[in-house]
Amino acid sequence: MTQQQQPPSDLVKKGQFYFIYDRPPFLVMEDKTKRGLEVRERAVDEKYGVEAERGMIHDMDGIGHKVGIRWYFPKSQYALEQVVQKAEDMEKRYRAIREMTCPDDE
């Protein structure tokens, strides 16, 4: 982030691989690795049971896979700590993948 760029005022928590925003009536968890990916649909995410924006990535064989970009956790049902725990779990998965694929990277 350059000195001119300021974090959004609704940013409440960030990790290496995620952002969490306070956007009433939701706490929004965003996957940093999917930033810039075009939103193709908004549907209920099977894993978290909340609305999510999803995009499409393609593997080396050209097969498309739907992936979550942002998840909308209703503040009436989820506390910040619960959303942070889900984000930290995602962060652990990404760190494990990075360690397997790029063990020399920091």
C-alpha cells in the first residue's frame, strides 16, 4: 500500500490473505487472493451458509471452478469474533498451501 492509499474506513480486521469489513447489516469477509476477480454470481455458500459473491477460475485443463470472493455474515447472527475465526481458518489453509508449493518463500 502506497502512502497515498488509505484503508477503507469500514475495515475492521485484516490478515495476510483476508479483509473483514463492517458494512451494516453485514460483516463482510473478503479473500485477498481473489481481489480483482469478476463476480459472476451471488448465492448461498455451502460451507458457511451465508450469501457470497463468487467468481470463476480455470485450471490448466480449462475447467472452470466457482470460488468465493466475499462472504456476507449478518451481524444479527454472527459476532466479529466468529467471522475472524473463519478468516483465520482460511489464512491457515493458504499458509499451508504456500508452504507446500513455495517452501523457500517467506
